[in-house]
Amino acid sequence: MAYFYEEPSHTFGEYLLVPGYTSADCIPDNVSLKTPVVRFNKKAGEQSPLSMNIPLTSAVMQSVSDDRMAISLAKEGGISFIYGSQTIQDQAAMVARVKSYKAGFVTSDSNIRPDQTLEEVVALIEKTGHSTIAVTEDGSAHGKLAGIITERDFRIDHVPANSKVSEYMTPFKDLITGQDGISLSDANDLIWAHKVNQLPVIDANGCLVSMVFRKDFDSHQSYPKELLDSQHRYIVGAGINTRDYMERVPALLEAGVDIMTLDSSEGFSEWQRRALHDIHEKWPQAKVGAGNVVDAEGFRFLAEAGADFVKIGIGGGSICITREQKGIGRGQATATIEVAKARDEYYKETGIYVPICSDGGIVHDYHMTLALAMGADFIMLGRYFARFEESPTNKLIVNGNYVKEYWGEGSNRARNWQRYDLGGKKGMAFEEGVDSYVPYAGHLHDGVSMSMNKVIHTMCNCGALTIPELQEKAKITLVSSTTISEGSAHDVLVKNTSINS
């Protein structure tokens, strides 16, 4: 006979947080949203090898996570998982662009020889989008430095296009340079002392090693929570599947990926166990999350298989119709609560803490706080990020309003059959996602800042300064439908509304 759960499963919208004691120290400026991403031996006093400064990740979706989104979210302190439903080469190229976009010491990707022409300079600027070009004797990233040329050194419509670079560049003798081994702090001091926009770093032979840019210092001032690796590059994730992982993983690692996740609608499977085993055996240092699951048994299976984190959620996404099509899934709040308990039990038994990610079911900002309070270490969001300017989809006008396109990986548009793969024939038997629009919400920085401020203030209402403290102190209550309606504006004529409300 089938197993029947005695209690119904619930969504985040059916719960509210009850305020706790707020001490004088519990103010927004003292709250930390730092959270672990991958497993670690907590009992031995270890720290997670990878943490985030805010508990947000963007979903492994064509309409959400590309390199532009990854850069924007890393600036805020979170991680994007670049979608895997594309060629290995294209996905690796996106990862590589994120890793090279911002760093304290950047390997120059715009290089030219002194004997080349200004026309070629213009073409290179259009290709890379970078207006500062290193001039090296052989035109390589690590050739002997001859000078620097920027788009401000000439006006292409006022000079012959076939003029030589050597005629317009700032020659080596006039450059301010740093020696290989210089600290980032000293490099920035040189930039500011000499009022230059970049500092070429050279070795003892005069060959270019890297570049340090003033804009990167300015960027760090504007984004104090930006998430960087040990080489001051942005942290980036990527989604993988259980079919071509032995070819995809090495390409992603070569591109510099920091964290990967097996992207599947249902992770309690032999295919994920095999993939985790094969990847960790071949690349022991690789970090790979797995999922999705909705109960303790699924979590335990993936944790014992070596998952570095476990994703929770089936059928709760706004564009997901898995429950409608297959009758499979569980309320996201109930799933998060049960998996969090299983995570804590696993930690007590083994000393190993395996972070969990709540994926789906977030409608309002306060649902984020609820997910964290219920035990999630971080959250994965699709619709939320798809609304922003930085998502990879088109911005359109529909019925007089700006919208962004948003489609599910199980839709006919994406046709990401690997995500729904059950080990049978290749291809999709039916849709498990829809194609839709979401209201345009402006720039990511403004939206994420507002959402995180709401989370922080709610944590203070609960008397918590950290996410673990929130999970320990939170008091959560189920509410009736009448209570839900009471919580919104009612019995009044609302004069105006705000996108930030």
C-alpha cells in the first residue's frame, strides 16, 4: 500500500514570523548575511571552503543566468549558476568571461603590435568592449610591453585609418608600471598617486604580466560585498547534467568555474549518484551540488553520495508545471523544513555540515526570510532575477508595460530534456514548463538591495544577527486565509503604490 502523509504540505505564503526580543545591538548595520555554500567538517572547527555574502543564487536557466547576470550578482555577494542547456564550449566561454571581467590583476585580453593600424585598434575595441589596449612587441598578452593605446588617444574620423599604432600609443618610457610581485594595495596606490587609469605589471624582462585598473578599485568601493576568489576574480557557478558531465566538467574547470550543480527536476536518482562519484573521483577538488529533492530520504541519499550542497524543490517555480503534468512535488515550505531537519541530523551523526538551497516557491521578499528561518542556507531564484535588466532575455512592451521574457527549462522553447532525463531515450516527451512574461523591475543592484534590506530588518525583528541565529530563534506560525488577507491593505482605497512596497 502506498505511503500517505498525515499532514498536508505547505507553501511559504501560509506562514508568518512572530517577532522576538530585539536587543540594543540588534540593528541592521550589525546583521551579517554570510552563508556557507559547500560541505565542511563543522564539528572539527572548519569553515566552508566557499561562502556567499548574501544568501541568493540565480537559477540554472536560459532566461536567467548568463555571464552578465553572473557578474552583476557576484558584485552583490551572490552566485549565478550559468545555464547548461547550451554547448560545452559556449558555457565554458561564459564562465571564462566572468572570471576575466574583474580582478585585482587582470591578464590583458586586448593586445596589439606597434606595427598594426588604428583600424585594427577600433575593430579590437568593438570585439572586446575594452577601450584600453596593451601594445606588445608580438601582440600577445605576455609579450614585451611597448606601450598602451586607448580610444582617447585618437579620433578615427580625423586620422588615417591605416596609421600605425606606434604613432599614437603612449610609449613604454612614459608609462607608470609595477613590477611583478607588487601587492594589490601598492598597485592601487601607484594608480592614485600618478592619476592614471591603469597600471601595467611587468616582469624583469619587461614582459607584460597583468594589468590593474582604477575602475576595479572604484567598483569595489561601490560593491563592498562583491564575491571574489583568492585571485580577486568574481565567483561563478555552472549547471551540469548527468549525460555529458565527463566532457563538460573539465571544460568548466579549465575556464575557472568555482562551483557546479547537477541540474535536474528530480535528484533522488542513480544517475546523480553516479555523476557525483565520477566527478569527485576524477576531480577531487571540484565542488558539485545536487538535487532537487523534497524529503529527508532524498537529502540523505545525496549527502551520502558526496553532494557539496543539496537543492530542495519540485514543481514550485512560477513557470514549472511538473505538478500539473505529473502530479509530483511537495509544498516548498514543508520540503524545506523536513530537509533542514535531515541536514541537522546528518551533521550530528557525521560532523559534516551539508548546506541546503531552497529552489522555488518564492513569491514575495518575505518568503526569502521564511525560507532561511526554516533552515535553508541559501535560496535559488528564477523569476525574481529574470525581471531585471541584467537577465539575458528581451525587454518588451506588452499592454503598455515593460516586461521581460521568462521561460522554463522544461518548455518547448528551452527543450532542456537533460534536466528531466530519466535515463531513457534522449528528448522531451512532454512539456514541464511554460513560456511567459514577467514585469520589468529595473536594475539588479536596486532590487537586490531592497530585498536584502527587508530580510535584514525582519531578522532584527526576530532578534537575530546571523542566518544561523535566525534559524535558532525564529518563531513561525501557520496562518489562515483570513489572516493572509488581513495582512495586506484592506477596507481602504489605496492612493498610490510603489515598486519597492
